[in-house]
Amino acid sequence: MIATIIHYSFHFIAPAGIAYLYNRNNWKKAYWVLIATMLVDIDHLLANPIFDPNRCSIGFHPLHSYYAILIYFFLLFPKRSRLVAIGLLFHMFTDALDCFLQGTL
């Protein structure tokens, strides 16, 4: 239960703080960009079952693979893709934290 609260807080509440730190003047737009990076979870539709609360996403789903995470890291360097990269990497961090709390990572 507490892991679920932490997980979804990190997915939806923490990005508001990140957005504010990233761009104080336009933090709402930055927040919605960070929320849009949740679309990376579309790869869960490829799994059977689609949702398994005991499955670690990191290393299992294609967009949560270590290769994908490496690409997200390199997206930090161009300024145009930096905020998206931050959102994707924070998403991966959140999922990894969830795996750690479940004892599957």
C-alpha cells in the first residue's frame, strides 16, 4: 500500500516540483510535458498480463529497457529534448524505486 502511494506520488506530484525547478516562469507547461512522458507506459500493453503488480517494469518492457534508458540519458544533452529526457529518466527512477521497494530489483 505505501509503495503504491509513493509510486503514484512520484509519477504525478513530484513532477510539479521538478517543473518548478526547471522553469519557474512557465512551470505549468513544463509540468504537462513531464506528465506526457507517462505515455512511455504504453509498452505495458505488449505484456501479458498487461498489469502485474509484482512485475518490475525496468528491464521487462521495451521502453523501460536498459537500452531505452541509455537513449533517454543522451536526450539530456540537446536543450530541445532535455525536459522530455528528465521526465523519462524520472519515470524510470520511479519505476526502479517501486521495484526496489517490492524487492524485485
